[in-house]
Amino acid sequence: MTSSPPDKTPITLTEKTAWLKDRYWRFGMEEVLEDHLHDLFEIDDEGEMTVQPRIDPLTGESKGLMVLGRSGDGKTALLKRTLRASSTFTERTDDQEGNTLYITVPPEATIKKIAELILAKTGYHKLDPRARSADAWEMVMHRLGLAGIRMIVIDECHHIFRKGSGRDVMGAIQSLKHIMQSAGGVALIIAGVPSLRGEILSEPSGETFRRFQEFHLSDIRPGTREAKLFETNFGKSAAMLGIEVPDEAFLPERILFAKHGQVGRSIELGKAILHDAVARKRGVLSFERAEAIYRKSSSGFDMTPFHAAEWGAVQQELEALGWGQ
Ligand SMILES: Nc1ncnc2c1ncn2[C@@H]1O[C@H](COP(=O)(O)OP(=O)(O)O)[C@@H](O)[C@H]1O
Ligand SMILES: [Mg+2]
């Protein structure tokens, strides 16, 4: 897998804003995801991953991976970025050929609706509205082979397990299994909130669950390699935008603390603070602005992690106030 080309330095305010918005900040889980992907596909004589999913000779089924994390943990950003950076897998869209489908399940979707979404992504729009769900899924298995699809990512997958009229858990599990039973093999990645794991585990035989590897996104803890990476990303983006980050302020540490190390949320706050400096044409970051931005999305405490005092003391005070309980 390759990485994106080096950036051109953004000059105008518009360029800077657009540059920052698109920036992906590596947080150390990219390699872990790639490692998981390697397990789903055959390798060639050189040890390189191929696009051929590994198939269990006993069942004829391919394997799957579940990516689990709370909303805002950065699942979607990580999966999309992995696809963008990959030279092996390309997303199939209306204007691009590709061997990978990326489906985002809408909250209200039925199981048949997912089949329709997949069919549409493979270029098939003629599904008879009266078709039964089981027939639609038979079509899916067929179309995936025809279209040369080797991997499907189903994001927000927990939505297919929502209880309510016309929804059944076993039907949802069966539909996932259909994908893994498609002709030629299709590796399946499902992403969702942690309860997704329990839904799949609820199948009495547990056989679908056993086909999935698990990848849990975790928070960035202080003092770890991931925390260091966050600080580096923050610093590099600031430098690219021509913004100075005062060393003694410990801003990256404060941002991670403010968002309890939750990856996506911490990155969002970090970018919001940088964006504010760009928009206001300030060359240096300040506690005052960071605090103002933080307060826009958080309430509760009088004191914030961006209180203008020595970081160790602020942290102690906040913890004494019950921060993070
Ligand atoms: N590594 C990253 N680099 C840049 N932005 C990120 C990164 N991870 C998450 N984000 C941003 O954080 C927010 C939440 O991330 P998202 O991927 O949507 O989380 P999830 O899918 O787990 O709910 C999004 O605005 C996303 O763009
Ligand atoms: Mg998401």
C-alpha cells in the first residue's frame, strides 16, 4: 500500500481551510488495520497480499473483520483513508471501476434495502420492488461475482440490527453470510458501535461470529506512542499553516485530556483550534481562543483544560473536581 503524495503548501485562507479539512492524521492504528486485512486475503509467492479473499475449503466462505468503536472514534476516517491509500483496493463508484464497495447503512434501512444498495453500487438498478429479501440477496451474491468485487465495507452496520417492524437479527446475520458466500469470494468488513459484536454473537450456532476477526479502536492514553503521534500531527499541521504552537503550553496534551483521548473527537478539536487561528489570521495559538472553542461544544465545568496556568496544576485541579469520572 502506498501513501499520498507530498503536499503543496497552502497560501490563501481558502487554501489553508481546505487543506486542514482534508488532512488525515495518522494515529497508529493504520498498520493494525492493514495487518488485519492481510489475514483476509491470499498472499503471492513474494509474500504480497493479493485481491483474492481467503476461502475456507470446508465451508466455501471467505473471512470478515469487524471494526468496533463508539461514534466519533474515527472508524469511518480510518477505513476511507486505508482505501484511498491502497494500491490493491479501489472503491467502485458511479464514475470509477473498482474491486471494493463501500456501503453506509442508513439508520432506517431494512435488510432488503441493504441488498438494493449493494446492487445499485454494482450498477444494477432494476430490482423488482416486489422481490423478496431472500431473492434480492441471491442477486447480490451473483452480481458481486460479475462485477469483480473482492471486498465490501459495511459502515454503520449496527443499524441493520435495530429492533422494530420488519427487522430480524437472524435475517441480518444471514445477509452478512450471503456476502461471504459469494462466488469467487468477497471479504467483508463491518464497522459499527461495540454492540454490533453482541448482535452477531447472538446467533445460536456462533458460526458467523467465528468468521470475523475483531479490531477495537481504543482511546489515546497520555504518554503513549499514539499521544506522541497526535502531538506531531498537530505540530506539523500548524507549521504548514504558518501557526506557532507555544511549547510550554502543552496544547496537544490538553486537547487529548479534554476529549478523553477519543481519537476522532480529539482530532476535531485540534483542527477547530487551528482553523480558528487561520480564520482570525493569528500567528500564535492562545489559551483564550482554545478555551472559547472548547466551550462551544462542552459545558459543565467552570474550569477547562485550557485554563491559562501551568498544565500539571490544571490537570490536578480538574481531576480533583471529578474530571473523567
Ligand atoms: N485520523 C483522522 N484524521 C483526521 N480526521 C479524523 C481522523 N479520525 C477521525 N477524524 C474526524 O473525526 C470525526 C469523527 O470520525 P469518524 O471517522 O466519523 O468516527 P466514527 O466513524 O467512528 O463515528 C470526523 O469528523 C473525522 O473526519
Ligand atoms: Mg462512522
